[in-house]
Amino acid sequence: MAIYIRRAQEKDLAEISRLIESGKKVLSDRGNPQWQDGHPTVAMMKDDIEHGYSWVLIDGKQVVGTAVLQLRAEQNYAEITDGQWAKPDEPYAIIHRLTIDQTAHSQHLGKFFLSNLITVGYLQGVRNFRYDTHLKNISMQKLGEGMGFVQRGTVYIKDDTDPEHLGYELCLEDEQAVAEK
């Protein structure tokens, strides 16, 4: 069966909501307060779909993952403490709310999904990618670090339970610029 990503559509909202709720439970079970303040909400998920930021991972005909690839800067990332962004003045994309169906975790689909999101951004001219995650979200930290993301410091997000998150960044070379050197 084919495994691929595509932009989420409104018809995917129920599956995206199911995956987010499952992800919230996993985080809670691991003692992680991330997503325990009520977000992401259904309204946020709808907004992500409407703006073209929401992506789904498909295995066969089933939605097994969801994430957001936001191709615009965000105020939460304007300030970083305990470190600095490697390329603070260059455009970047943000990856948010990545979660995989618990029944598919042993297939390493998180890495596949993240890699494909980076490719989508790269094809649109993005060379820098960022995400944030809670200090207790070890699995997301390891996933990003395994893909070359570097922890750059601390960012503060709108989260009623714990706004302090680790900021990660991946800076890719522009192949054309490298070839011209």
C-alpha cells in the first residue's frame, strides 16, 4: 500500500480531531502538560485546513497522521532565550501539531511524515524550518534531532499549562547557491 502525504481537506476534520485527541491522551499519560489546556481546538484545526497549512499522512486509504506546515513566521518565535536561532533574519516554516496514530507508531511514520513536510517546504523555497515542543516531549525532541534539527533555546508560546517550550531549527543549504560558489 502507498504511504504519502497530502493537504488536509474539510472531510478529514473528524480523523484529524481523533488523532489530536489520541495525542493529547498519550502526552497526558506520559506526564506531559503539552496540549492539556484545550488546544489545539477544532476551530484551530479548521483554520489550518482553510489556510492550506494542515497536512495528513495517508497509509493506503486511512489517515494515520496529521501535522501543520506553516509557511509564515510566528510571533512566538520572535524571541528566544537561553540561545539564538542560527538564521534569525531568514524566512522559515514552522511545523506544528505533528501526531501519528498510536497503532502505527512502530512503523517510524513520524520520521517519514516530517521528512515529507520538509520536502514540501523546500520545494516552495523554504530552507529553514522550526518547531517547538515541551521539555517533557522526549519523543518529538528525538524525532527532530534524528532529522538534523538543533535545539536553539527556549520559546514561550500561548499555553495555559506551561508556555515554556524548546525551540528547534533545521537549516538546509540552498543547492543552487552552493553550486554557484
